Amino acid sequence: MTDEKIGVGVGYGKVILFGEHFVVHGYDAIVASLPSIKTVVEVKEGPWNMDDKVTEAFKRILSTLSIEGKTFSVVVKQTVPIGQNLGSSAALNVAFARAVNDLLKLGKSDDEINKAAWEGEVVFHGTPSGIDNSAATYGKPLVFKRLGPGKFDIKPFSVGKSLHLLIVSTGQNLKSTKETVDYVRERKEQYPAMTEHVFEAYGFLFNEAIKAIEKGELPYIGYLMDVDHGLLSCFNLSTDKTELARLLLQGAGALGSKITGGGAGGNLVALFDSEEKAKAAAELLQAHGFKSFYSVLS
């Protein structure tokens, strides 16, 4: 009796440090993969066993990988938390593509895996920017620019000094990412003269942020995160819970904090200069009802 063949794949969670919403309109964004937060799947040939939406996404992935006439049973061994703006669907799509690549010995490159995962993301998000699947694929800090549907420019960059990050859940989800993206687009079209300056300010901020990260200028990075949060707040993307969490973080020694993801609830990301301070802040936030987890980018 021969051993049953199983393929294994991994996709990483992500946190956007700078550029959510602005990236949708063609601006560069800075995204960090979270290697400690990942989705791991095992696949084997067999009948589909996922729900209809996930199966549809996986079928698009197979088509992009030029696989026809095969079906797969999937076991999710570990998962990025769902509904937390951490890129859970992208991590799942990448993990599935990698697992099939492993099982069938396809020899696909990271770029090919990323493209296939984006096709799966279309099922979940309609017109995804590609930032989530890129972070889930490459597992490293990236500068990301959307060029068009399924087309993106990706550049890895170095971190001058470790970024100790605390990702905080507000416990609110007032609007979906699609709703917040649509809202920002509507404001941009309604008030072009004013919003043009907001977008220009972000463009300058991005240039400062990438230089500061590469040089390891932690206090300046934190300040720029606060500024980016202010720009996002121009579109009513903050909430009472968001602002309470930010005040608590500031009191706990955070160098800066901001919305990460779509906003209108969801998550914050805060920067600290040490693991000890970040974890102490996590305890304080927990006492006020906020869940959080620590990650380091280096």
C-alpha cells in the first residue's frame, strides 16, 4: 500500500504600515508580512470539501496555474485570524496555490503563485489591489504599487532597526473594506480640489516613511504613522473605539499608531521601540477590553 500524496503550503498574514486607501488610487504603500501569523493547508486529490465561495476561488487559482480536470480535498491546519484586516483570504489563497504546487511538483515561481492567488482574491473582494496576496506570498517587507487589475510593482526593502509592532483590534466592524473604499472614492470625486491635497500629502509622507524605515529612525516613523492616521481620518475612517485605543497606546509609550486596513473599526497598528514596551501596552489594552498581538519586523 503506497502512502497518500499530500501537498503543503503556507501563506502569511500582513499589516499595512502606510498607504491603505491611497494604494487603491495608484500610490505606493508599505506592507509588512507577519511570518508568525500564517495559514497552513494540506491538499490531496479528491472531492472538493470547502464551501462554495472558497471552492470558486480555488478553481480560479487552478485555472491560472493551468491545471484542468482535478479536484482537491483541503485541510486547514493553521489560519490567519479571519475578519481582522490581516489578509486571511489572501493567506488562504496563497497557501492553497503553494500546496498544489508542492503536490504536483509544478515548480511555479513566487511571481506565478502571487498572480494565481490574486485570481482567488477576485472571488472574495471583486477588485483587490493585490497588496494582501503579495504580502502573503513573499513574506517580507514590501513597497507595493498597483498598476492595474492583477498587475503590481513589488520592491522588497530593508529595515534599519527592528519595528516592534502591536496590532490592536477595536472590536468594531462598522463597514466592510469595499464600503470604505467606495466612500473614499466618492469623497475624492465629490471634493476633488480638497482631496487632491490630502493625496499629495500622502505622497510626500510615503517618501519620508520609506527613508525613515531604512535608516531606522523609529521616533520619526511613529510620527509619520500618526500623520497617516490623520489623513485617513479626513475620510471619517476612525471611530470612538479607534481613538480610545490610540490614546491608551500613546499613554503606554507607543511612538505612533494608525488605522491599518479599511478602517471604520477593524485594527490599529502601533510602533514601539522594544518588545517589552509593546507587551506591557498589550496588557493595558486588555484591561480596557482590547485584544492585541505582538509582532516584530526586522
